[in-house]
Amino acid sequence: MIEGIDVSDWLPSVEWDGALFGFARATEGDRGTDAAYAGHRAAMNAAGVLAGAYHVARPGGDPLAQATHFLSHSDAGLLAVDLRVSDGLAPAEVAAFARRWCDEVRRLAGVRPIVRTMRHFAAEGNCAGLEDLPLWITAPDRPRGQPAVPPPWTSWTLHQYANSPVNRDTFAGSLEELSTLATRE
């Protein structure tokens, strides 16, 4: 397993020492941007960290507009969607939004996005139909590399196992294997 971290503007500066990969929040919804994204990307590049960007999904909005917004503001190889809020929609509607967002990112960027979520959120049905995409499970209550995997997945790809003072993540493989997730299909 290899180590990484994920950040957003809540922590505008971070030490990348020891991290082999990282994710920075780029966007939220169809208009929000993370003010610290460019600085985080520059710091990842300077540290030689495999870079990823993530989008905080707002299922109450337009998935195609949000995918386009994300791709216009992110320049990382690894792409992910943070799917943890329903915006008051039923699980089937959230899942439909997520599938459309992921399909659009795949179509426009040629990369299978990673789905970041929490066990209870996925177990409610909000991630139905996403099982063919890599799972990034947020479970800081579980030991490193031992998250509970929610349906519809049967295995995990990334595990956020700590959140203080920074979000710590692990990947169940090598850096070379993780970099294949950034390869165009």
C-alpha cells in the first residue's frame, strides 16, 4: 500500500513529504471553485506527487454542467467525484445524477473517475450503478487499509483512514498501478 493525502481550501498549505499521491478539491456544483487548488497543484508538482483532483457533487444541479465545470478547472491526471450529499433527492435520483456525471467525465476526459463516498451513503442506494468505477471510501473510523466496503462495490481502491491534521489516504497497490487510473481509455 502507498500513502497519499487529500486537501481543499480548508487547509491552504500542506507538507507533501512522504505522500506519493494527492488529491485537491477543484470544484463544487456547477460554479464553485476551490481557491487553494492552483497552489495545491503547484505544491504536488514540486514534491513529485501523482496528482488528482476531485469535484464535490451537488445532485440537485445539472450533472453535465458540473462535469464540464470540473474538467475546465482541473488539470490533474486522477479524477474523482465526492458523492456524499443528496441535496434532498431520493437515492435513485442521486445515483442517476452520479452515473450521468461519471459518464460525461469519461466521455470528455477519457478517464474513469474515482467515486469518493461514505459507507452509509452508498448503502442507502445513492451509488447504484457505479460498481464498475474505483471506490474511494471515506472511513477514518476504520484501520488503515481495512474499510468496510458498501454495496454496490465488492472491493475498495482508496481508503481515507485519517482526517487530522490532514486527510490521510492509502491505495491498495503500487504507484504504477494507481497511475493507470489516469490513463485515457
